[in-house]
Amino acid sequence: MFSSDYISRLSRLIFQVITLAFVSLFLILPLCVIISESFGGGLKAYLNAISHPDTLLALGLTFLAVIVTLPLNVLFGIVAAWALTKYEFRGKSLLSALIDLPFAVPPVIAGFILILYLGKHGVFGSLLEKFDLNIIFSTPAIVIATLFVTIPFVARELIPLMQEQGTEEEQAAVSLGASTLQTFFYVTLPNIKWALLYGIILTVARSMGEFGAVSVLSGHIRGKTVTLPLHIEILYNEYNFTAAFAVSSLLMLLALLTLIAKEFFFWKLNSGGSVHQVQEDTVPGDPAS
Amino acid sequence: MKKTGSQNHFLPGFGLSLGFTLVYLSLLVLVPLSLLSFRALSLDGTLYRDIFQDPRTLAAFKLTFASSFIAAGLNLIFGFIVAWTLVRFPFPGCSFIDALIDLPFALPTAVSGIALTSLYVRSGMVGRYLDIFGIQVAFAPLGVVVALSFISLPFVIRSLQPALKDIEREYEEAAISLGASPISVFFAVIFPAIRPALLTGFSLAFARALGEYGSVVFISGNMPMKTEIISLLIAGRMEQFDYDGATALAAVTLLASFMILLSIHLIQWHYSRKIQPRS
């Protein structure tokens, strides 16, 4: 018979080996492939690919989508989390479920819904025709699709934290004569800043990487309505693999920076403000769904 | 959690914040979604009949739901092993692995798609070894499963980690000292404690996999009847401006996935009623 100590050491080893093998094969290997493929044509080809005018235009559009999406969804996230956590009212759980709804809608269907909404045959169709505006297959469509898929991220990060913090500090501030804005900026914001930053990071990551919704709404007009992920698709389908991977390596770099920032914010959340401990392991909002 | 009770609307700004939230959500989410449902309800019934009679559509439905289910199931097994190792058997470099778990969330799906494809094609780094055994991953249904497992990997692990941390080891030790085998300890002590977390992780992974588009279009090869997923069919209808067909497909897909998620929630609720909160 084996001693129980032997069995527990053996099972420990088996678990660790499987984990290491699984993580290296499934997570680390894809990263290595991106790097090796993108430098497959040498450094010069790599630099040519990432400085190509089409790449820069795609980068610009991606940047624009992020710049417009971020402030709107940050504002929404803060206001929605405030409304859901600082007051009691009926239908609260329904509202909370509604905020999560964009997570549950497949991106392609989200894109389709927005076409029905904004297209020529949509609600505003006649209005748009009157002013000769075409929203779908143009830049605004990409921005609105990005807006749709990233709605829940900031709110999802703030709600559990603000729920835990309660309203006592805000009530104290208001009863001492602070205005609502003062209360928010001097009392609430310092308490939620790291969670807010994490929500911002998730929003940025997802808005840069969104593919499905943007793909069906963009019309794939090269140099006009193509974001970085769509540009990768075009290059890949043209068998221009080196360039596709070179552009991918840029997005991979941003993804890794996101992960580092995430670790930093969690560390800050758990080490700073000892009064309000945040559970690290709540399922994070999903930047890529 | 604190309830403010009688001091309910003591803080100013209730109307404004709730109003803004509702208007924003209505404009961006509710109105567009209800448009789809109105359109879906007013469609001719034959369109729905066609969906269930067209072999190509049926094949896409089968592939999407089956591969999402398999991917979420695989994540359940490997997710448990990885989460267990990270919580119970930490080793040097563990925190690096822990940080890396979220990579599929952070990496744009198009990037994941082309990276996985080049790994698993016949000449790829992994594919060439699988090819020896006659296993084809890229441009085959198996590729869809691989892509879906990759993008939904973090859900199970991230749901399991806090649950595993919460398990009190005394129960396991008691069971072992009473002579229980490791397998019976798992099923009698550990599994009941992590069942809610497993269900949550599974349903999140499944829901995410059902809607995935970016990574699958690269690795699957998009062959009709063989490796075509529903999202691709919907995108195809839209490209042909067949909005009625796209509406019917989208409505059926949304309904099916909502119903599956609802039934998982009901199972969850069933168990949470049976097990009263420990306090």
C-alpha cells in the first residue's frame, strides 16, 4: 500500500503538470505563434506592415471608436451604479439584468439589431433619408456598435463595490452641506477610483477588439470603415499572413498591457483602502464577449 | 450589504440618475431589441418553418450548440484542474499563470482566431503532430470546439477560484481520516460545495461560446453543412439584404440561448433552495 502522504504528493504533481501543460499549450503557444509569424518576413517587413497607410487608417478608426465610446460608457456606468446602489426602488434587479443584457446578445445579432434600428428601413429611416444621412456602413455605425457591446463593463465593476460601501459616507457629506457633485467627487470617487480604472481598461480592451458587431455594420470599405481587427481579417483573407500577424502583434501588446494593468488595479484595490476590501475573484466583466 | 430603509431617498439625485440610466439603456438596448422582437413576431410563419426544414441551417444550429456545449464541458474539466492547482497546489510562477488566465478576454477574437488557425493547420506547430494521428483541427468541426474552448476558458476558472478558497479543509480531512478515498471525498465533500460555481461558470462559458464569431470564422473554414456556425449564416443573410431571413434566424437563436440560460438558472435556484445558506 502507498502511504497517504505519497498519494497526496503524487496528486499534487499530476495537477501541477496538467496545469502547466494546459496553460503553455493553450495560452502561451498562441502568443508565441503571433510573434514568430509577424517577424517571419524580417524586421523590415514587420515595420512596413505596421506603418502601411491602411493600417494607420484602421488604427485611427479604432482609436476614434474608443475615444467616443469610453466617456459615454464611463458616464453611464457611474450614473447607473449610483442609481442602483445608493437608493432603494422597485424593479432594481430587473434594471440590473437589463444592464447585463448586451453580454447575452451575440455580437453578430447585435450588429443586425443596430441595422434594423438605424438603417434606411429602420425607425429613423425616413428622417435619415430626409437629411441624406447614411449611418450604417459608415463610421458612426462602428462607434454605435462599439458603444452597444461595451455598455455593461464599467457598471459591472462599480456596482458590487458601491453596494458594499453603502451610503453612510455620502449621507454624512450631504448632511454637512455638500452638494451632490461635491459629494461625488470628494467622497464617492476616491473610494471607487481603482475599480473605475479597471472598468475603463476592460472597456478599452473590448472596444479595440470588437469584431462580430463591427464586422456586419462596417461594410468593409477599405481605408474608410475598417478597424484594426477588420483590417487583420482583410489581410489574412488576402493571404498576406505576415502583415496580418504584424498588426495582430500590436493588439496582442495592448492585450498584455491590459492584463498587467488589471493585476496592478487588483493589487491596489486589495492593498489600498483597508476599510473596503474587494473580492478579487468575482467573475470579471468579459472584455471580449 | 446595507439597506438605507427609511432614509431611502436621503441622497439627492435619485430622479436624475435613474432617469439617465433608463433613457440611455432604452435608446441603445431596449428599443433596438424590441424592434427585433416586433419584426420577428410579424414575420410570415413559413420563414420559421424553412429554418427547421433547411438542412444547411439545421446543420449550423447543431454545430453551434453542440460545439458550445462541448467547449463549456471541456472548460469544466480543465478549469477545475487549473483552478484547483492555483488554489491548493501553488508553485513558483503561479501568479503569472493566474494573470494569464484572462488572456482570452483581453485578446481581440480575430487575433485569437488567426493565431489558433496557424497553430492547428496541417503544417502548423501543433497541427503537424496531430496530423500524424489523422486528426484534423483547423477547417474541421474540431477547430470550432478549440476556438470556443479558448475564448470561454476564463469563465469556469474565475467562478471556481473563490468557491475553492471558501471550502473548509476540516471536512476533507475528517473524511480522509475516516477512511474515505480521494474520489469519494471529491463527490461527497468538494463537488456539492462548488456545484453553484461550476454551473455559473458553465453557463457563462456556454453563452459566450454560442455568440462567438471572430475566432471561429478563421479556424472553421466556413464550409456549408460542415463547419458553418449560426452567426455566420446570419451575417450571410445580411450581406444579401435578406433581412427577414436574418430576423427569423436571430430570433430563434436568441430565444434558444435565453431558454438554455434560464434553465441553468432554474437548476441553480433548485439547489440553492435545498442547501440553506451556511452561516
